[in-house]
Amino acid sequence: MTSFDPNDSTPISQIRQFVFCPRIPWFQQNIDRDHKHPLWVAQGKDYEERRESLISKRPLFKNGKAVGYSQKFDVAVSNPTLKIHGRVDLVLETKEETIPVEIKMRTDKPSRGHTLQLMGYALCVDKPKFPVRRGIIVAGERQRRYEIRLTEVLRQDFLEVLEKLRETLVQPFLPHSAASITKCMQCEYQNLCQDRDL
């Protein structure tokens, strides 16, 4: 078992997982076992690779071609002050702003966890000269685009969830989960939750 050190940098993807169910990042941190990711993880990576070619051919936001922008896929990002890090699917840069983009295959509409994950990436790529005011989530097989306004309220929500996540990771006991049966049936750790009535 590896204990969590609060001084370590936290993966931003754990924010989304924590909102889905607090036990997922706790299991990742505390259960020592050979873990195999489910098939849908590989499918998601294949989906992202296919989307790269499609996204490269058309703009992701209104007047994108007129404004002009550069784009970088699979960008490693971090914020040493907040001690967070991750890999954002796509970063768009115009002459006035930076726009983080996340690609999600297994959802038709972004959840709170997806939005907070996007906010985390925004806090890593934000620059005084190129501020982050919005982000984009591309969701589902139809590649629907959701523009997310990255407000101060959303930033505070992210920071509060980040603090709760870190508090959960240092506790020795399995955290409470209010996840629904629907959520549990999707979870790769369901066999470890002996108190869940599936």
C-alpha cells in the first residue's frame, strides 16, 4: 500500500473520478494490485485519435477560421502552485486567448466531473497574455461541442473538490459512496465494494 503525500501533485483526472465516486481515486491510491483497465479505456483512446483528424479539418468554435488559431494535441500540463497536473486532449491558442478542449466518447452531455476536469486544465494553461475564459468539451459519437464558461464560481468549485479529494486520499478507511447502481455497473472497481447492493 502506498500512502498519499499531500505534497505530491494531484492528477486532474482524479477530480472527475472523485465526483463520479470518491472510492475510485482511493482505490487507485491505496490498493496494491495488478490493475487492468477495462475495454472502454482503450476504446476511448482510439476515439480520440480518430477525432484528431476530424477536428484538424474544421474549427471548433464560431469564427475560428477568421480568428486564426494554433492547436496542439495531447498536451502535458501542470500548475506547481496548486500541485496539479495532467494531459489535456487539445489546446487551442488564438491571438487573444487559450482554449482547453476535452474529448469524451462515453457521454452525450458533459457531467459536473467533466466540467471540473476542464477547469483544472484551464488553471494549468492560463497565461496573463493569453487568458482562459472558456473551454470546449467534444462529446459522443456525434462529436457535439459544448462551450463551457470558466467562471470564478467554477474555479472555486474545483478548488473545494480538490481539497476534499486530498482529504479522502489520506484517510485509511474506505470512503462513503453514494453512487447509484448504474454508476457501479460501469465501474472497474465494483468487485472491491462489498457494501454495494448490486
